[in-house]
Amino acid sequence: MIQSMTGFGKATLQLPTKKITVEVKSLNSKGLDLNVRMPSLYREMELGLRNQIALKLERGKVDFSIFIESTAEQTSTKVNVPIVKGYIEQLRAVYANAEETELMKMAIRMPDTLKTEREEIDENDWTQIETAIDEALQNIVNFRKDEGQSLEKEFQLRIANIRQYMNEALALDPERVQAIKDRLQTAISELKVNVDENRFEQELIYYLEKLDITEEKVRLTNHLDYFLETLKGKEANGRKLGFITQEMGREINTMGSKSNHAQMQKLVVQMKDELEKIKEQVLNVL
């Protein structure tokens, strides 16, 4: 089953003093383009986390974020009292008539008046956070699978349409061949010259063989079948499907160049339109 590269996953965790939110979102990309945002407290875990995400998601433009919301009554950021008092004394010397409150407001805006005590990673907390990360990653994978099912239905519809237009084009082949014969015979008659009928038939057969689209029909049918077969395979991936669509495009283009028939060319244009829609969606396949 195919997966889309587009997805979103989220998980939340309530710890004794903080709420952890893990979010993962992805869009299509040729490779893995990973952007990780997390609090500095957990930065030492980033390398292992990146490897974990790469194994799970494989490809895509991925934004991974860990947010922390403090729910404790106390905070690790405190006023640096000695520094504040020192600023107030200096400011009082400059603004002798200023009120104490105004001096306090000015002092608290000065550098180094707040200090943050560095936290250490709690192993038990991180174990629980890893569980939340696994949950978020599994959620985005499930999202991708659901999107993949929608893409698969879209592909099946487009492939069926191409097959239908191809069959309609083939149904026009006898009419097309007869029109070519009539056009050539009319041209010969207008020249008002005697023509060797046997030689004319030989040249006509040679010309019609050049315009024959049987081989293109066989190859295109094989590519359509292979595309559907690949969709159902365990190793289905966007790159492989992209290669198959390129081969399909070659056969459709050759049919168009050989058609030499207005109605058949319209059908070829419709086939190309369906193929372009497939190509656009293949870019979203993992």
C-alpha cells in the first residue's frame, strides 16, 4: 500500500510540573528535509531523535517540534537580587529625586537582572516523552496511509481513463487508415499521372506501417498494468511510480505523433491530461 508524504501527527503528555506537546507535519520532497525544534534542555537527544524520525518517515519535508508549557507554581527563572540592588544604588546616584518604584522599574530592565537555573534531564521524564514522540510519529504514519488510500483511488481512476481513451483511439484506427489511403489516392489523381498500382500499394503499406500504433498500444497497456501492480506491491514508492509514468508518456506522445487523425489526436490530448494529473499526485507518494 502506498503512503502519502503529506501528513500530521500530534501527541500530548502531562508531567508533574509541565505539559509536553509533540507535533510532526510533512510535505512532499525529493529526500528527507528535516527541521527539528525543541527546548535547549533536550538538545543532547537531538541526534538520536533525528535518526528515529528518518527511520519512521523516510522522505518528505518534515517539521518536528517539542513544546513545553510549565504548569508548576514555581519557575526556574528568578530575580538576581544583588544585581538589582546594585543597579538601584547606581541609579539613585544619577536620579536623586526619583521614586523608589521608578528606580526599580529601570533596574529590572538592565542586563543580568534575571537568572535561570539550568535544569538537568530527568530520565524518567524523557522516557515518557519518548513514548509521546512514538505516538506522534505513529499518528503521522497513519495519516499518511489514509492519504495514500485516497491517492490510490485517484490513480486507479486516471489509469482507467487513459485505458478507455486508448481503446477509443484504437477503435478509430480503421477509419484513420482508410482516410489516409483516400487522401493519398486523391493526391495522386490530382497529379494526373499514371501510377504503377503494385508500386503504389507497396509504398502505401510501407507508409501505413510507419503510422501503425499497435506496438505503442501494447507497451502502453503493459505500463498501465505495471503501474497498478506496483500500487499493490509492498515496495510501492513514488520514485518507481514516477519512472513508470515517464514510460507511459513516451508511448502516448508517439501515438500522438503517428495519429495523423483529428479525433484520435483529441483522445491523445485527453490521455496526456490524465497522465499529467497522475504525475502531479505521484510527487506526493512516499
